[in-house]
Amino acid sequence: MTAPALELATLTERLRAARPTLDLRGVEIVERARCGDGLASTADRVSLRLELGEHTDELPERVVLKTILLHPYLRFGMPVILATARVTSALGRVPLLGRLASPLVFGLIGAYQRWFPHAPDAMYANEVRFYAELRPQLSIEAPRVYASSYEPRNGRFEIVMEDLRDRGARFPNATTPVSLAQIRSLLDSLARLHAQHWASPRFDDELAWVPGTRRGGMFPVFDAIGLDLIRDQLRRSADKRELIAPLERSIEQLWEAMWRVQLEFEAGPTTLCHGDAHIGNTYLLSEDQAGLLDWQLMVRGCWAHDLSYLLATGLSVEQRRAHEHELLAEYLEALARYGVATPPSPSQAWLRYRQGMIWGLVIGWLITPPQNYGVEITRANIGKMVSAMRDLDTLAAIP
């Protein structure tokens, strides 16, 4: 662990930017989860106990610092990613060498990531801006944040947020049961989020910075090396190959189909999406209350981007088959209740829901190294996504 992100002076500076009277006298590390260790996927999380003076300004004694502790010199920047894409493309045109170049290069990238796990800076910048600029305007269940910052110069970021365990939060994943009431709570939050930004003119001015699935944010990374990263994952993972075999498509065909869906989705209406709404990015507070966290892949896009992913990963296959129609109908009713004048018709919504499944499979889990969440959780998510795509005949629904 590098020291600077946890220095008292640095934390005090970040917190005082929002709370000028804060009297922070000490910081104790209670526990930590490192990026890629199965508990924290793309950033480090450090639980801290704060020693506060008289002016706490409603700051709790215990908080969570979300950051990346790996030194900037050891992280891939966008220039390196794009240069890697150019080199592998050039080598691929050389007879014989081309067959070996991509597996070698991306095998080395995979090995490097296992030793020095981190995510592209675009994800960190995106989440900081969400909490700084958008979270205060939303009436949904999401973590409270006390300070956040991002430095474009070196990609360093810090988000100081509430420790959700103080409210009794539990953190599910695709292998743990989630009740229909909790899923409904999450659908209600998504409906609120989507309705508030439905076809919003703000995307043309103050929200123009919000990335889409085919521009800004992580798109340059996916476009440059995404397919090669997935090919490398499939080369080294018999599990992944076996799990997607029932789809009877090559990864190249799935990749092309996924981008065709994104082109369809851009026809609108678009809204603000969580962007990575699998069940592992949620928390459960009670039997009928749940919230959304980890906003690194927030995008402007189609509502189904979130809904398909949540229902496929959050419910068992049997639950999804039994309840997806009624849950989709309830979501459409909630959109109308929260102010969307013309929600999608049931038939339009069903088509988008079917099409939306492919993103969660390809970008959500085929591209993600198993060490990020562990083999069991990775298998569970891919299995659920493949089952949903087969049940819904997703590939036939894609133009």
C-alpha cells in the first residue's frame, strides 16, 4: 500500500473542501480490500476510523475511502492502451508472427494485471463526477459521499463515503439469494433515475460530459483492445468457453451483435443509466430495501442497459422466468409515476429487454478476469446471462 492516499493532511484537505470547519485529528485503518482480490474489483477500499475534534459537521466516525493505491507509474494510461492496439494490429498483418503476437501481448497484459490490478482512469473519473455532480440531485438509495476528487494529471482519485455496514447493509452477488421485494426496490430506484433524465435536454449542455456506450468513457478502451482482451480470457478459461458454447456463436459474432444493439439503443429515448447494474453492485438494507453502488461505468443510454442486467444476475433463472414480465410491467408503471409522459409500450419494452442482455454478458463478464470477483461468482453471472439470452432468444432479436 502506498502512503499518500491515506495521509492525514491529504484526507483533511479533501474533506475540508466540502466541510471547512472540520477538525480531523487522526486516521486509523480498520480494514482494507485491494483491487482484484475478489472483494474489490476495480478500486481499493479502505475502512477508516476518524478521530474527530469538536466540529464534526455530521461526519461519522467510520468511513470508507475508495481509491487506487497503485503508483501512477505502474498503471496503464490511455496512450499505452491505444499504442498496444496499434502494435498488435501491425503485428497481426505479419505472416506467422501475427498468430503469435496477440496471444503473447495480451497474455503479458493479463499477467501484469494479476500483479498490479487496476482499471482505466476513465472509470475513476466517471464515478467521482457522479458523486460530486449528480448524486446530490437524486432521490434514490445510493451511498452518501463526504468528499471526492480526481486529478487528471496522474489519475489519482479519492471518494470518502459512508460505511454502509453502519446501516446494516449486506452485499449480494450472483450466487446469493435476493428477494423479489429487494429486486423491486432496485427497480424503483432505476425507474426514478431513468425518469429524472428521460430524453433530457441537459445531455446537450451541462451533462454533455456523461459518456455513452459508443463514445467517451470506456468506449475507446473497448474499441481498441476489448475484443482482444476477451479472446485472451477465452483462451485461458475453459469455464468461459464451456459456458458460452450453448449460444453457438463465436466471440467475434457476439462482439459484433453487441455493438449493433448499442446502435439500436441510440435511437432513443436515452437516459442516465447506472451502466453496470449487476447484482454485485447493489446492497441490501432490509427485506424490502436495497441500493445501488459502484457508478464507475455510468453512461447515457437505453434504460434496458440497466434493467436486463439486474434481473438476469439478481434473480435465479427460475425466478426470472416466472416474474420478468410482471417486473418489467411494474418498471414501466413506475416510469409513468415518476413523470415519463410516454413510456415504452409493453412490446417495445420487451424487445429492448431481450436485446439488452448481450451487453452484460460480453462487457460485463467475458471481459472481466475471474480473479476480480472469483471463479464461482464469474461462472454464476455468465451462466445466468447465457440462460437469459437463450430463453429470450436475444440473438434473434438483434437486427
